Amino acid sequence: MNEKELKENIEKIKQLLTLPDYDKIDVGIELAISLDEPKIFERLLDGCSLRTSSVSSNLNEWMKECITTSGKELDEPTGYYVWLSLLVNNPLLNSIDIKEMNLTNAYLKKLPANFSKLQNLEKLNLQLNKLQSFPEEIFQLTNLTSLHLGWNSIKIIPEKISELKNLQSLMIGNNSLDNISDKLGTLINLYHLDIGSNMLSTFPNCIFELKNLQNINFINYDDCLYLNDDVVNQLKKALSDCYIIQPVSCIQCNESGQYRVEDTIERWDGYFCESCDEQWGNPALYCDCCHTYVASRGFTGGGAECSGNNDDLRDGYDNGRWFIDVEVDVSGNAPASYEGDYGEYADKVILKNKDGTLEGKFLCELCKPNIPETDKPSYEDAEKYAEENGIEYWE
């Protein structure tokens, strides 16, 4: 294939990949595979990089434009699905070295058909996506030890869960679970389990078979039910070493009841529910891109939901809840840019709209990397806009 033919084929494939339609994207990937030319994948993936422990992987500019523009999420954001499809089908990919993958907030409705090529994958984070069902491709990843599927819309844990025999941590809270296969009880290596905030009407008996379980969350808020005394007593008898995660209380309005941790703000001075955090003069903010509630937060190294040194459980929660990357100093104080009385101190991202006008938006740490370069104004223009609009903290 000469250079001219290569460019023509890449352009043809790219036209399919940039359509907001998973089926059309799959057709584009099949076309790229059929041409049997590694340079096609190399050029389409140019500028991308795989990240593991932090937020989702770096995309190149044309993939970012398939997700967001001027800080607003598109109706059908497909950039990460395009990247993932190209990655797993790239003939030059050395999948042996890929042992961790963080696809948090990647807007995924499904996984590419050949995702199971990542046979050495041990840790997979798919929280905060748009999955309607348990991805079938995952069941072929038998080396998985940690799987995070929280904050999706999954309804069933199917029988095939038994194939993940090495699984040590399963986080599938904040979904729509109404059925869990008894096969879950065969996962004898499972240490950490979160099935809280789902739609389960009864406690699954198969959990009593998980003799090595160290942590469990089964706080079922959709039915306004907590773990009742009978279940707690049965758990303590069957799993004597298992820590049962309980709701936390807002230190301001404790009399109003208990809250799940993700509905509270863990600051350097304790847990606050959203409404009390506002009353105390702290910012109640929502990401202008994904519309997720974001508040100033301090210490995020675990809390009432964790015990001991159970890093898998703690890491899974922290990555999903704490959207702003805030750390406290040694004295326990919040950074100066997050202190104040009226919540006006949170950084705004100044962006350029398609018509050339500028606008200040509040973006969470998961959405910031998806802003295309074409939406970023010059420093001078941004500084002028901030001065004219009284924006003290901006980037």
C-alpha cells in the first residue's frame, strides 16, 4: 500500500470512527483490520497513550472532539470507545505488559469485541460509565484480581462470574442490580465486595459462602433499607473476620439520619451531607461537562467505610468519589485555593466557544483531559477574560 492509498484508507476509516454510532465504529475497525496494514493503527493512535493508575488514558485531538466541545459533553461521546477498539485490535500491541487499565468515566456503553485479548489484565476499573449489562468480554479475563463496575446501570451478576476464579475485589455498587447468581459464592479468593446502593430486595445467601471476605457493603438505599440485625448476626457468625460497612453520619445534622459515604463530603473536619456543606459556606459545585456533583474535599485516604490496610477497597472508592484532586497539608488544612466563605474560590477553566467567545466553566478532574486544543484560548485572552469577569482562580 503506497502513501496515497494509506492516507485515503485512513480518511475513509476515520469518517466511520467519528460517527456517534457504535455500530458504525465497529464497521470502521473491521475495515482497518481487513486492510492488514499496521501503519493504519499506528497513525490513528498517534498522540494517544495508555494510563493505568490515574484517570482515563490520554486521547489525541480528533478523539477528544468525539467526546466534548467547549466543556460540554456530546450527546453520544464515543472517543474512548474508538481508542479502546483501535488499541485492542492494533497488530503491533504487546498486550502481555498491560496488567492494569483505568477506564473511569469513559462514557462506555459496551466493550469492544476483542477486549479479551488483554489476557494478562489484573486490575480493571470501569466505574462511572454507561454499561447496561455485565460485559461478556470480562469473563475471558481469568487473571483479573480487581474489578470495579460501580456507578453503571448493570442489573444482573450472571452465572459466568464463577469463571473469574482469581478475583479478590469486586466493586459493583451504585448500579441497578436486582439479581445475583449463586455462582458468586464460588469465588473463594474474594476479599472485598461492594453490592450496595442497588435494587436487591433480599440479602444474597451465596455471600455466606465467601469465607475469605474481609469487607462487604450491602447498604441498599433504593428501598430505604439498611442491613437489619438478623443479616448482621448471620454475617458475623458465618464470616467472623468480615468488616461490615455501615452508613456514616453527617456531623452537623446527625439527628436526620445516616448517609452512604458517596452522599457525603469527607473533609478534613469530618463528614457533611451536601445540604449542610452548603450551609457552612463550602462550595456546592457541579461539573459543567458531566454534571456530577463536586465539592471541596480534604483527606481522601479512606474513612469510615474501610478498615485495616485494605487498599483494593479503599482505592476503588477514592477513585470514584473524590473528583477534585485535593490533598491536605501536614497540619490537616485544605489548600488556600479551596478556602473562603462563599464558594467563589474554586478554579474555573476558561474555554473558547466555537464562535470565538470565551466562557468560564467548572470542570471535574475527569473531564478536564477531554478538552480539545481548539477549545483552549491563549493565556493572554484567558487572563483578560478573568479580569473582566472577576474570576480570581482560573486555569
